[in-house]
Amino acid sequence: MIDAHIQTPDAPPPADLDLVALDGLPDAERSLLIVDDDTPLCQRLARAMERRGFLVSTAESIKEGMAKAEENPPAFAVVDLRLGDGNGLDVVGAIRKVRPAARIVMLTGYGNIATAVAAVKAGAIDYLSKPADADAVERALLTRGSSLPPPPENPMSADRVRWEHIQRVFEQCDRNVSETARRLKMHRRTLQRILSKHAPRA
């Protein structure tokens, strides 16, 4: 499923990117808070970012994320837009209050222009749609200046992005086909045909 696409190998960033160097920074400047209620994805991403030199803490709710941000304001944060108890933009705002210079990336399976704009206005520096690999998250967090990192070399196809989104909603609906079809505004038989097929090539 979605968490399987978080890549953990330590691949070097492109040579032409101006990245913040973590080596030699004090612990407080390497702190990373990940707020995501998708437990497997959150844990996998946390392990990958620890290997890249970040000091990681995690939270799975708005309440827990805001509490951890206030207790130990992070230098970096990765925040899911939609959490079980509310909107991740609230966490972005809370982090900005306690650490205005924090570099925050929104991570979500519900990407669209409106929410991307809202995330940036709230203080995020970038916006990545799930599934996003750890290399992309690292580049987004560490790229200096206001310019965004370059697009990935091998982005997922539109068909694969659509398939991943359908699978995510299906899981969130406890694998109930009728409810999933209703939420996606899709005919039930069409959804069943999609669910019966293998994932498109990335």
C-alpha cells in the first residue's frame, strides 16, 4: 500500500542542489517532527530520516503534534494535511508560533491546488503528495532559498497516482466498496473493476 513507496536507501541528492548540511549542527538544529496518523508510513519515514542525520520525533494526531512542537520546537517538520482529529495546517501554525524559522513540508494523499496554496500560506515551504519517497522529503526540507527542488526523475504516472488515491480511500472506508464508491463519486461496478486489477506501472 502507500507506505511501501517510502524509499529508504541513502541516495545522494543531485549535485546542483544547494542543500543545508546537517553534519556538525547541534541537536536542536537537526530536530524533525513527523505528524502523520498512517502509522506504518510514519515509522518508515522516521527511520529513513534518522539515517539521513535528523533527530526524529513522531506524533499521530493534531493534539500530540502541537504538544510536541511546544515542548521541543523542531527545526524541521513533515505534517500530514488530514489527521483523525483535524487539519494538519493547525500544526503548521503552532510550529510557526514557537519556531518561526522552522522548515515545514506538508505531506498528503489529497493533493490539489487549493490545499497547496493554503499550506504555503500557513507557513509550509513545500507540498508533497503521498506517496512521497524519503529522498524527496529530504530535498524539500533541506533545499536553501525559496526555489522548490527539481521534479523527480521518475515521477508516478497519472494512472498510478489515481490508483493509489483510490486504494487509500478504500482502506479508510474499511474496504467497503459501496462507501468507497460513494465518497469517490464513482459507480460501484467501475470501482470494483479498478480494485480487481493490479497497480499500474509507476
